[in-house]
Amino acid sequence: MNIAIIALGSRGDVQPYVALGKGLKKSGHKIKILTHQNFEELINTNGLDFIPVGGSVQDIAQGTNMSKLLERGNFLKIISQMKKDAINGALAMAKVGMDACSNVDLIISGVGGLFAGISISEKLDIPFMQAYYTPFTPTKAFPSFLFPKLPFFNNGFFNRFSYFLARQVIWQGFRSADNMARRQVLGLKKASFFGPYKSKYFNQNPVLYSFSPLVIPKPSDWDRNIHVTGYWLLEQEDSWRPPSGLADFIESGSPPIYIGFGSMSSSNPEGTVDIILSAISKTNQRAIMLSGWGGLQKKHLPDNVFIIDSIPISWLFPRVSMAIHHGGAGTTAEALKAGIPSIIIPFFGDQFFWARKVFDLGVSLEPVPRKKLTVESLAKAINNVLEDQKIKKNAIELGAKIREENGIANAVEVINDLEKYQ
């Protein structure tokens, strides 16, 4: 089949679909990925066709307003800010998508490209398939990722209701932009006020979930067409070599701690670095710090800290003692697979959900919200993990089991068998 994957968002949002795309290509399918301009190298180096839609999502994330909102972690305000830029993005996505998908047999997307994907599928009458890395299908088993901590979501009815609320929060933030694209570019009538969730294109095919059933077992109220496949993780090529100095640093002492917040921007990156360096010094540890989109930098680093702009964490995590991170789905998955404990400092959105999940699995401490991050709280968390043999044992055992899974192959098998659903 010719397959188009729409993957919008940060690198952590895009990379699972690149991994899935590689698996599909290996199975004989022709794959194109519609995503932001700054992921061109990621797509091309993995042998997939790159279709640019819009500019750099990194520039948006690092903007002053968005940096402050990400640091404060208010998802509703983040959605409101994104809404201001959504109209131009939706119009561009519809125009590019119409052309790019005119000859495909299937469109795949998760939350990032959900509404555009459904609208383009409707216009071109092409099958659409949902594929997520965070639960989006209502269930009684646990609440939506947007409401992981609300105390009244503790039974089946309220758990399911939380998904209705989450879907509406996301849809209403983009409804105006989506409807403008439908009318002006696609020539379609407006979608339902409550979203396209009852559309035949939304519901016609199986649903794929890129997480391990060991982390989130498939709920009993999800039907047989919903598949928890295991993670879609991008394996690093054997030919890849670490940058100069990094391998020497790793081998020069005890396994270091990884510290990085991925695409999470900070309005005060230097202050965040000062907290990190002070906590590392206080605990007498070594650390590898990923600067990421947050711009974590320091001109004069102590000898026990190595900083790097970017690195495949699939290579790095098996070589560190623990990971201190923001709780993004991809980073969390890599830490679980590597069999190392996490200290999660969530900023917003599904990061609180994953922080709670890994804590429940016994491979992490209670999360430390970004707004409560101090030298004392971080140093205490590091020492607690270092002293807790049970957390280490749990992480090692869970990692070994996850490494036996093949989520990409399981997802490809479902897609290869799609004809029976058409």
C-alpha cells in the first residue's frame, strides 16, 4: 500500500511514527510522512519520504510566550496559545495534505494530525487509521491523560467521562481552524460541534496503541479491534558512533545520570542548569545533560558533568544509572526498555500521566512537578533512587521483558490485515 502518516508536534511526538514507518516500509509498503520542516533529516535518514507542512515547531516551542506556558504547565492555556497559530497551520496542512494524499491507500495519524487526517480522508474518500502513543479511547479502567490526578475520577463512570472532556478540550481548541480548512480548502461542511469522533472515517479501522501491555494492559472494555502492540521505538543504526569525548566520559567512572527535558522550553534555562549542577554536586554524582529545546547550557562545567545538544537516547540510556526527564511518552518508553529508574519532572499534558504510571510500576519515585523543582528536592530524589534497590530491581526486570516485545511488528501485522475491515 501507499501510506501517508501525519505526525505533528515535538520530536517525541513524531519519532514513534518514523519507527512505525520504517517497519511498514520493510514490509513492502511505500511510506510518506507529513510533518514539520525541522524533522526533514530525521525522516530522510530513515529512508522515508518527507513532506513538509508548515515551519519549525521548535521555533514555536522556544517562543517567549510558549516557553512560559510550558514551564507553568497549564494545558488549557497552552491550547489557547496554540489556537492563535492554528488557522494558518490548518490551512497549510489541508493544502499540502490534499496533494500528498491524492494517491495513497491509507492515512495514519494520532492526536497531532487527527482532525486534518480525518478531513482529508473524508474529502478523498481514503481509509483513515488511528494510531496513538497515549490512551485516547474511553475506558473505565483509568482516567484520561489530561486528568490523571483528579480525585473524583476513581470509578468506571468518571474515568470514561474524563475521555469525553479530554477530547472536547483538544477539539474545541482547534475547531475553528479545522472548520476553516474544511470550508476554504477542502470544500466540506463544518464538522460536528462535538468533533469528528462519530465520523465513519474515525471509526472504520482498528486502533493501534504504541505502548507495552506490561505498562498499560489492554482494558477489558476495549474491543478486539483495539490493539496494544508494544512500543514503536527507533533503533539506532549499528554504524552510529558517539561524538568525541562522550564515550571517554562514560567510561571514565561510574555510570552517570542522564538529565534532559527534551522539547520542553524554559523561560530561565540558566536557573534550571544551576539547580541541576548543584544537585549533582550535592549527591557526588556524574551526569550527562542534554541541552534539548530548553537550551540548557553553561559556559563553565565541572569535570563531572558532560553536556550535549542531542543524542539518540536509545544508545545512551543503557549506559547510565538513571534518567531524570520530563516524562514524555518516548523518553519514558526508552527508560523503561533500558531497565533504568526514572525521576520524572513533568511540565504538562500526558507527562503527569506517564509519571504516575511508572511510579505505580515501582520503577520511579513520586514525580517532582517542574514548579517544585529545587536543589533540595532533586538531590533528595537522586539519593533515594540510588539507595532503593527495589526500584533498580523492578526497572531491570521490566526492561528485560519489554525488550522481548516487538511493537512495530505487531502493528505492521494489523495494518497488513486491513483488507478485512474495508
